[in-house]
Amino acid sequence: MRCPWPALRLARAMRVAEEALIVSDDPAAPREIDALAAEQGWSVVEEATAIGAGLRIRRRR
């Protein structure tokens, strides 16, 4: 997904989910997702996937 779709889809998914995994080929996505997560109070962890690097986002408890 290209900018701004990863961050927009993450925001939508996190309305109902406790965590989400985002895999994107957009070089700006990690920076945008980190900013969104910081704003929302979510944690972000880099994670390897079968198709490349991803970001696992979780709600902080």
C-alpha cells in the first residue's frame, strides 16, 4: 500500500482491534505509522513476515 493508505487502514482497523500487523512497500509508512501510534498511545514493534518487514501495532493496556 502506498501513502497514506497504510496509516488510514491502520486507524480504521484499530477502531475494533487490539492489535494489527501492517506490511507496506511504502518507505514513508513506518514514519507515518509511528506518528499515528504515538498520537493514539499505541505501541509499535518491527516484525519479520514471510513477505518482508512489518509493524505490529498494539493498544497499550
